[in-house]
Amino acid sequence: MNKQKKQQDEKPRVFSGVQPTGILHIGNYIGALKVWVENQDLYDNIFCIVDLHAITIPEAINPKDLKQQVREVAAMYLACGIDPKKSTIFVQSEVPSHSELAWILNCVTPISWLEKMTQYKSKSGKQKTVNAGLLNYPVLMAADILLYETDIVPVGEDQKQHVELSRDIARRFNSLFGTTLKIPKSMIRKSGARIMGLDNPLQKMSKSAAIKKNDHAIMLTDSPEIIRKKISKAVTDANGEISFRKASPGVKNLLTIHETFSGKPTLEIEEYFKGKGYGFLKKEVAEVVINEIRPIQEKYFQILNDKPYLEKVLEQGKSRALGLSNIVLRNVKNQIGLS
Ligand code: AMP
Ligand code: TRP
């Protein structure tokens, strides 16, 4: 066994993923990727590009673009600091065990559990026809997580309910067929787990809203000028209070973005902005964001143009994911009496 593999096998396992439904925004970065990178040395990490989840909203997908979007997310993982020597990166649809385990788990998951999911309720409300894939989305997510005997799932707050459901599905399988699946836990940062839209601080920052409204989100590929412009237009209020506790949702969102990017304590930030106006706050927020994402952008475009490197990383990731996932899938099939 080589040294890298031995070290990986001894650490608790992390699994997480992002859908390749467009360029990532700072909400994805703060809620997910930054947490992954910061904890990378502590765990055996598996990061997936979940393209089978992306096709649950068919109108958001252009078949001609999907493969490129997958590459873009992979390049962004690497640019943000995911190191293929420490983490496995792979594409969900290239590892068939995910669909296979999802089917088996569908057969032990009550529909009523799925109908209760907040994300299903909000997404299905926007669809003319609700496909079964949208309802079963969290079962596929449970399969992703459970296939790798995952200990920890670092995600933004919106995914907490789905991780809870994965735990419930695993427990139900274990109680019906004998202990087979490991029960995972979510990891959610205290501050910044739900970054809000700049144009509407009552709505979560999301890729789908960013496509419809230009000033909704800061995309990780936005130029410094665009970032300054978008933040200067962010919704605030008329009361002028720069405090984490008392500020309106828009101002609190800007303060939270500052806190997560600058890494400074909240009291120090409040002291710094005391007596200053929102114009100053917005300029400073823009600068901390630009400073952190500028080097990421440089790496991103470099990696995206290096097709052989990207392919090598994804090929290595696929090979490890195939091996690991087969073990759990075999156990599950065995327990349930399938050959
Ligand atoms: P998605 O773009 O839906 O595939 O989300 C990828 C990851 O980013 C998940 O862990 C989400 O919970 C996280 N995420 C998405 N939007 C936000 C947000 N506005 N604030 C914090 N985390 C987010
Ligand atoms: N549903 C997650 C999201 O939209 C993406 C995802 C799919 C995921 N499978 C996962 C996240 C497994 C963590 C673990 O953000």
C-alpha cells in the first residue's frame, strides 16, 4: 500500500458535491468549497461533481453544455485549493454505483419523507411538470454519501435537511436488513452557511436566480470592476446601523461576507465600521472579496485550458471512486438478497 493511500484510509472520510449547473458564486465558495479546503488535511476527502443531480431540472440543462460545465466545476475545485494528492475528485455519472444504490434506497424510502423536503416543495412549485427525479433527488444524494462510508458532509445550510434524510434512510435500511450503512453527520459553518442575494437579502444566493438577475450574485469569475459594481448596488436600508445583531438583512449579509473573507472577529469588524457609511462598507467588502478570489481566478483559467491535466485528475478520481463504491454496493446487494 503506498503512503498516500495509507494516510487517506486512516482519516475520517468527508464527502461533498456541487451541481454543474453554471459558474459557482461566493455562496457556494463560502458555504462549501472554502470549508472543504480549510479542512482538507484533517480528512480523507471525496468531492464529486453531481451531474445526475443537475439533470433533475431539465430546462436548466443544455446537453451541448453539460460536459463543459462539469469541467468548469472540476477546474474551480482545483483553483480554490482542492489538492488531488489529498482529495479525490470525480464525476458522479462516471460511477454507476450511485444510480444503482439510489434505486435500492428508493425502495426503502417512504414517499412522505421526500414530499416533506423544503427544497422539493420550492423547486416543484416552479415546474409545470414535476418529474420523479426531482422528488427522488435526496435519495440519490443519500446514495452519494452512503456509498463511501462517509463520516462528515460539509455543506451550506440549505442541504442540512437532505443530510438528515440520508441519516434516516441509512437507519431504515440498517433496521430492515441489518447494519450495513454508516450514519453520516453534516458539517455546517456557524457564520456564512446561507449567503443571501445582493438584490434581495431575503432570498438565498443561488445559481438559478443569478441567471435571471445580473446583480443577484457575485460569480467566482467576475472581474474586480463587476464585483465593485454589484456590491455597490446591494440592497441595504435607511437606518445606517453597521452591527451584526441590529443590522437589516442586506447589511448583515454584507457584514457576513466581510467576516468570512477577512477572517476577522465580528467585534473588530464592527469597531472598524463604527460611524462609517454604507458606501465605505460596500467598498471594503468588495476589496476583501476581490483580494481572495483574484488568485483563484488566475488558476481557474489556467487549469480550464489544461485539458490533459483536468482529465488526468478526473480519471484518477473515478478509478478510486469505482473501487470504494463497489465495496459498499456489494454489501448492500448482499444484505437485500440481490446477486
Ligand atoms: P449547489 O450549487 O446547489 O450544487 O450547491 C453547492 C454547495 O454550495 C452546497 O453545499 C450548498 O449548500 C452550498 N450553497 C449554495 N448556495 C449557498 C449560499 N447561498 N450560501 C451558502 N452556501 C451555499
Ligand atoms: N444537493 C447538493 C446541492 O445542491 C449537491 C449534492 C449532491 C451533495 N450529492 C451530494 C452534497 C452529497 C453533499 C453530499 O448542493
